[in-house]
Amino acid sequence: MNVLAAGVLIAGIIQGLILIILLLKKETNHLPNRLLAFFILLVVVHLSLIVIELDNNFLKAPHLSKLTWLLPVLYGPMIIVITQSIVSINFRFSKKHLLLLLPFLVYLCVLLPYYLKSAAEKIAYLSNVSGVLQDDFGFINQFTNLMHVSFLLTALVIFYRNKQALIGFYSDPGRVNLQWLKQFLVAMLSIIFLSISTFYLKKYEVKHVPEIYPYHFLLAVALIYWIGFRLLQDPTLLTTEELRELETVSTAPEIPIIAQASETTVKYQKSGFEESDQKLLAETLIHYMKEQQPYLNSNLTINDLCETLRVKRHQLSQTINAEFGKNFFELINEYRIDEFKKQIELKANNQFSILGIALNCGFNSKATFNMAFKKSQGITPSEYIKKTESEIIISQPDSKASL
């Protein structure tokens, strides 16, 4: 391996260590940050072993040999739990997650006899270059490639299944920045497919591939730099902490919404959430939306309403789904659209643009407003305004006829 490539790998290792420190120092959303930091640590250790292996230094440090067979088995499980911790609001580690470690434990048992050998025995084994190469491209590492693809495809399924549900907890979907995670998963899958291709091309001794084979690890360095760039560009990429399940009732001061609100709070806490509870909460919500107009806050989340109404998020979400036939995002934007339709009829707002009025009604961007309005009304905001103006003109009596 040439000096330039080794230098790039070492630079990636240093960058990875810096990124780990930055992730561990973040004060919000600790779990996803720590999981990502551990994943990058695995990559850093793996790259370090690659540098040693490609310079034939395992003969000097034989006890490090074949760790490159074991560590990558943790990539797939780590990617799955990272994805779950970001897109699943109620993510908690459970016993079923231990099943993800099963391949690692199997590999450890298979490789343990080798790891327990003496340094002399390992050096003797490593000195047989042809035998080592044959083992490197044997069944174990072929199965590892298959696992990588399976775990990454599973992570993509988890991502797409939870993405829309997560957006539904925000009144502005623009706050849910998951594009980077999709790009990360696709990039990882692309790197794996390239690695598998070079693996088999070298295994079957295709011309020129032996020289190309080690350099695909440079893509892992590029991935580390990309993650670092995205996190520095937008420090909130991993922040979904505000939507974590409310384990206890909020201690915020009670807002007098309706007379029965404080009584229902106790009821929600002490009993099951029944249909009658849903209807009462729906009435409370309607009254609060009318009197307090929380939808004018462009950053409103379902947790904000939960804290005010003193209910659990799943209770409010269940009520909105059952009583209104919508999710939180759709319900809030419906109120905003109704407010917009009222505002455009006021002469005092003639000086404002359509977007200006929409922003005053709680929308956070032109794209979100247009999408929500078209979905709700079947026409664009501009078309609606023209239609409204034409109806007003038609409804007015002819001034000449009245003379």
C-alpha cells in the first residue's frame, strides 16, 4: 500500500477520533449521539487494523490478526439501533436487541481457538501467505458480506416505516431532518456493494483487482468526513429528544381550558383511556385551539399540547386519530388553513403577500403551506384567492343597474 493511501487512512482515523469527541460532548439526544460515536469508533479501529495488515505488520503484532474478521460483524447491529434510536420516538433497549449480537457471539466462538493461540503459532500461520489469503476469502468473510447487506436493508425498512409517523408529531415537517440518515444508509449500502464486488474479484484473481482491493477502504474515510461535515453544518441532525415519551405528567401550570380539564387529568392517569375519555379530550382540544390558537406557533409539536393539556402523547395522538380522522400534522395545518382563509378577507392584510399571511398563520415555509393547502382544498392558494375574489364580484349588485 502506498504512502499516500496510508496517509489518507490515518487522516480518516484522526478525523474519526475528533468526531467521536464532538458527538460525546453534545448535550442533547445523548443516546443516538453515543451510538453513532461507538459506530465511528468501530470504523476507526477497523481502519487502524487495515493499515497494520496492509503493511504486513501483523507479524510484529500477531495478536491483532483476524480482529478484522470479528469487528465488522458489529456494523449491522449498530446501524440498526442507530436508525431505531433516531426514527423511533419511544426507542428503548430491550432483550430482543440482544439477538442482534448473536452473529457476533457465534463468530467469537468460531474464532476463539485462533485468538487463544500463542504468538509463535500465529506468526507461523501468518507466514503462510497463500494460506492466509485463502482463509481471508473463505466462507466466514463471505457470510459477513451477506449479513452486511441484510442488516442495511433492514435498517432502510425501519427508516421508511417510521419516517412518516415521526413527521406526524410535528406541525412543520421541515423540522424533521431525516434526509441525512437516508443518505448515510444508502452510502453505507453502496460501500458494502463495492466492497463485495472487489472481494469476489480479488478472490477469483481478476486482473488488476488485487491492486485496487485495499483502496475501497478509503470510502470509509470519506464517510467519516461526510458525517462530520453534516453534523457541523446542522448540529440538530440527531435531535428528536423533544419528542421522547412523557413518562410523567407535566408540572407546567394548569391553563383553564374547560371546567372539566383538571378532573379529566386525574382520570387519564388513574384509568384506562376509553372512548368517553377520547371524546372529552377532543372537546378540550377543540376549545383550547379556538381560545388559545396554539397553531400560530410554527414550531408547535404534539408534546407542547400534551404538556398544556396534561396528557400522555399516545392518548392525544389516539384521540386525534379516532375523533378527527387525522394525524397531528394534518389537524394543526387544518386550523392554520382556516385561519389563512379568514386573514385574506381582511382589508388590513391587503399589504401582505400570500406567503406573509401564511407565515402569520403558523406555516414555516412556502413549500409546506402550498402542499398542505393543495391537499386540503384541492387547489393552490393563488387559485383559491382568485376564486374568492370572483365570487365577491359576482355577488355584488351592478352599481349602474341600481341607479
